Amino acid sequence: MDVVRRLAETYRGVKLGPGVVGKTGYATAALFVVWIFVICRLSDKPDAAWFNAALFVGGLIATGVYIWWVRGIQDFAAKNPGLAVLEGAQFIEYQKWEAGIKGLPAPKGPLIKNPNAPKTLEHDGGAK
């Protein structure tokens, strides 16, 4: 258990990037923890065969779910490379930067009116 504790302390200092690619890194770390747990809990006692089998099958199920997850993430990343690495406001800023580099106008999102803005400052979409 001391090894797991030291790994957990080390893991706390790791900061993965945003987006689905970074989140897949967390899933990878979790899968390693599952297999470390399975290996540490295996018993060499003859009456623990069912327990060992259940642990091993649980590890295989976790691995299967992980593989399914990563394949889906890879498909998403191939279709949306910017979103795969960034998320939220970072992605919007990246799109603005990319448009500026290409000499295009910055992408415009939907207009969200501020309900608390005074009538003189509220944007009405050009209609008066």
C-alpha cells in the first residue's frame, strides 16, 4: 500500500491538459490503478481461485470499457482536433486566433443579451 500512496502523491502534482485528450490521460491512470489493485490482491491460496478469477474478470471489464472509451475519443479527436485538445473559452480564443492568422473575421457566436444592461447600452441587433 505504500507504493500506491506514493503514486497517489505523485499523481496529485500531475496536471494534464484540458479537453478530451487530457481527460483520457486520467482514464489511463485510473486503469493502471485498477490493474495494480488486481495484481496486489491476487492470492496464491487454492481456495481463492474464484476471488482471483473475479478480480481478473473485473480488470478485463475495466480494460474493455477503457478501450471502448479511447476509440470513441480518438474518433472524436480526428473529427474535432481543436476541441480534442482545448475546451470552453480556450477553444473560442483558439478559434479567434486561428481566424486572425488566416486574415478572416473572428467567428461570431449567438448574441446573448444582458438582462441587467441599461436600455441605452443593450444591443438590439441593429433594429430600432
